[in-house]
Amino acid sequence: MKRLKEEAVSDEEQPMKPKPLLLLAPMFPTPSAHAVATDPPLLDLTPFRPSSSSAPHSPAPASFDAQICLKGAPISGAFSTPHHEDECSRKDYRRSRELKKLASVRRSTKRARPAKVSDQANVKLRSRKSVPNKELCVWQPPLSDNPRESAEQIMIMFDSLRRRTMQLDEKEDSSKRADLKAGGLMMQNNMRINNVKMVGHVPGVEVGDIFFFRIEMCIVGLHAPAMGGIDYMPVNSVGKDESLAVCIISSGGYDNEEDDTDILVYTGQGGNSRKKEKHDQKLERGNLALMNSKNKNTQIRVVRSTHDPFRHSEKIYIYDGLYRIEESWMEKAKSGFNVFKYKLRREPGQPDGISVWKIAQKWKENPATRENIIQMDLSSNVENIPVCVVNDAGNVEGPIHFNYVTGVKYLRPLSREKQLQNCKCHRVCLPGDPDCSCVQQNGGDLPYTLSGLLVKPTPILYECSSSCKCSENCRNRVTQKGIELNFEVFWTGDRGWGLRTWDPVHAGAFICEYAGEVIDETKVNIDVKEDDYIFDTSCTSEKVSRWNQGTELLEEISRGATTENTKDLPIIISAKDSGNVARFLNHSCSPNLLWQAVQYDHGDDRYPHIMFFAIKHIPPMTELTYDYGTRGAPPGFEGIFPKACKLKQCLCGSTNCRGYF
């Protein structure tokens, strides 16, 4: 093993003033060589609100206070588009020549028909191809002064845009990657945060956060290159141009050693191109930046990856925190050429990152290895996947007894005036098919992506019914198949029992149904115990309403943007005596779930099923919550509203906690 000569660092180097990143030569002080995990970032600039002290050339974030118009610029100018297998290559939707021909005929038929304006929204849908010079009017949520909230808002907007872009592209049979389209549109219009590179943690991104696309890491400032594994920044120290590594991604492209959750042996870049002749790696670009970071003992953000358990051809990226390079060397790889190796050690005292994934994977393979289990399967084999109950906190008895069910029970006869949807599709429903009754009932679009993600909330979502001719593999059959996650009911302490999963959850993914007994509001016995297991559709959440609006990202506004996203539903469900895992979903003022009305087994729209979907990406072992809303008298007004239930004190701990629910 050939050791590299390390360049000595002069003790007389003086710190220089930082310059804007756009000048490509920011200068930073040289940190002392000490190994603590609390080093401040080399560049500490706020990326959230423009200020008078901002560099004159630094782009200010776009205003998030109102609706603005974005220019639909092509993404190819900003990012290269590699060959990549995306959701449009799923097995059940690999169209044969016969299906392609059928789809082509149907699209031609659709073009020949007169255009219709939706009765539910004053929105005129058009593809990007048909309006290349038009401006795309995008609703943007207010950007918070809280870095964490800003990062979450940006991520939610990106994935909403990605899912909607995919939905529109499918009508044109486009094979372009929706994630790059969505990311490119946001980057080119400065809808991003942390756009100044820095060493150390980036504001708003926490250790353990997950990303399903590399472009997501770009828009939050965690890792700037859309393709490269090493992110580095140029620095000017005592008149000498250098570079420092700020972030690396271990994604399996090189032969890295990452079995240890605290140690990563990282292989340098270059030399293994598929299009060029292989050669020895050179001490340049990212490799040189890593060497400089080793010599200066600076921290490096590390992103590890693993396979998506639900899409095996895809990867999930996990931010694993800050590392330092302990040593480096050069060795001969399996290809026969020399490569650089860097041994990085994780800084102590950080939250768990990849280690949570490894232990959760162990539990999924053998649930008996989970410590402190008090009940192996709460559902008693009713669910397809066991629901375990654990108590890591101490001597607490399990949940009170209830009858585990997977659906809802109606106490009054359902209306039979409206017939069940009954499509005649062969095998699966196709996007934009004018002859598919289920597509038309959902406003002309299929409500889910190919991987089963909810594109955007609607007043009522109509899945294919038992009367439809399409197969069980049709993408419009998601919630009716039941849960697909490994759930764990756990003791939270002051909030009682809660619910989390051992799996990563993608934004828009189906979680579970709220099962129980549908009852009349006049018969609800609103006492403390009963109210703990009551779901009321009249209690709405402001955050969920914003998410609803945030999904309307690619529509060309016509006569205003007043889209109906909610519908009054007189539904109250009690899960006190009969229910499922949803009865353990706790309240949060910053929830990660929303509920969606879904119909598939009867025609009475007054009583749809209540299904929960993820608002954002959720790492494993994160508690699942939704906003209960408010339906009682505010504190101090109980005397004015004597019949209203008393509001409860909120213990969610969110920075936006309103104090009661």
C-alpha cells in the first residue's frame, strides 16, 4: 500500500474575507487541527432571507409570499440526463406494441374531441410542449424563518411538482425523468435554499433525513453536483488556490467499504468511465479536495445509500452526518488500475443515521430480534404484515383491548342511487384514456403514479372497483390492497401509544385506513376516553390545505386559481371498540400525514373511506402523525360555546405548536 505525501500547512496562514460563491473563489480561514464535532461552518451565511449584508452577487431566494410566475426553461441546459430506469419502466406498464397502438388510437380520438373545461376547477391543463413560451404560475408557501421548516417546504414542493410532472408527461408517453424536470425548474428559478457552499451541517437538513433523488439534495444545499459523488468548493488561502471537500455520496459506483456504521473507506473519483478507457486515478478535482480536507482536518458531510425496499432498482440516500478523513492511500483496484482510498470516521455525539436502517432491516428479516416486544402481532393475523407492540420506556401494560378490523362499519344503509365505477380496460387503466370511466371520474387523470404514490389530494378519489375489468395489478388499486408497511406500536410517554414503521416512506405513499365504526355526530359521547379514538372529517388542517394548493404547480391559470381541494363530508369514525393501527396515530401541529377520501366498494359519496398518505419523506422509526384540527371552543371561550368539546393541551413539541387541539 503506497502512502501519499501530505502537504504541510503553514501556521502563518491568515484568514481571508469570504466572497460570493458565484465568483468561484470564496476564501476561508484555515481551521485548527482539533477533532471535535462542534466545529462551526467555514462559511456561515443565512440562506433563507435576503439581507442588506448579503453579497451583491448572491441570488436572493424567490419571494414565497404570493403566487409568482416561473419561466418554463429546459432542464437540459442545467443538468445532464443519464440513462436511468425510472417509474415508467415498471413491469405491469411496459406497453407491448399492441398496447402502444391502442394508446395511440385513443390519444388521436381524444385530440379530435372538443376540449372540455373542468367543472371542479377553473384551471386549464396544458402540457409543456403545447405552451413552450408560456409562463408557469406556481403557488408557493410562505418560506419560514425556521431553517428546518424551509427545507421541508422546499422538499414538499419539489416532490409535488415531480409527481404532477410525471402525471402530465404520461399522457404524452414521455420517458424523460420527472425528477430532473422538477428539480431543473426549481433550480433555474432560484426555488432553493443553502445555495452558498459551506463546510459542516447545512441549516434545515438533519442527520437521518432521506432523499429519493439526488436532485433533492441539490435544492436543499446538501450536495450540489447532480451526478458527481464529491462536492467541493474552491478556496483562496494566502494567495494560493485550493479546494476543500464539503460532501461525498457513497452510492455504490465505486468499491467502497461501508459495513461499519462509524467508518467509511471511500474510493476517489475517476478512472472507471464506461465510455472512456480506464486509467489510474489522478490527484485532481474531488480527489485533491479530499486530500486538502484531510490535511486541514475539516469536516465532511457524508451521504450513504441503500436500495429502496419497494423499488429494488432505485436507491435511497441517507444523510449520515459529519465525518473526518483519518488517512489516505493508493491501491490497485479490481480493474487493475490504481485508485485513491480515504478512511473517514464519523464524528461522535451525532444522531443515528445509517445505523437505524441496518437495525430496522434486521428486524424486518426476523421480528423476534426486536427488543422489548410485548406483543408480536396486534392484528392477530388480520393484516398481511404483523403489527408488533413494543415498550422501550419501562413497565407499561399494552394497549387496552379492542377488536382489530381492517375496514369501516356503517350503522345506516348506504345509498344505491349511484352505481359503482365500471371500467372496461384491458389489464390496466392507461393515463388519459378517454374510454376509461375511472380516469374520467378522477378528472381525466389517474390519481396515482406507477409506484402507487398519490399525485395530489382531491375531494374524493375513485379507485377501480370489483366491477371493473382491469386486473389487480392496475395502478388505480392502491388503498384497497391494505397496508404494506412494517408497523410498530410504541409507548411515547406523555402522549400514550404511538405508531411508526420500520420502512422508509416516500411522500405520497399510502399508509393505512382509519378503520372503525361510522357514527352520527348526535350520538357521539364526547368524553375524554371516547374522544381519544374519534376521527372527524370536519376538523381540517391549514398545513394540509397548503399541501393541496402546493400540488397545483404546472397548471396554466385561467380565470383565477380557485381549485376545490376539499369537500364537506359528514363522517365521524369511532375506533374505541373496533379499529386498526390508525387509532394509534397521534396529533401533531407539524404532521407528516394527511387524510384523503377514497371510494372503491360502494357508490354513496357521503361515506367514503378515510385513507392516510405521507405528506413528506419519512425515515424509518419516525412517529407517524396527522393534524387532528380543532373542533372545540378555544381556551377562555368555553362559556360562550357550552356545547363544544373542551380542547386538549397539545404535547407534540413542534416549533409551530398552537398549544391545543
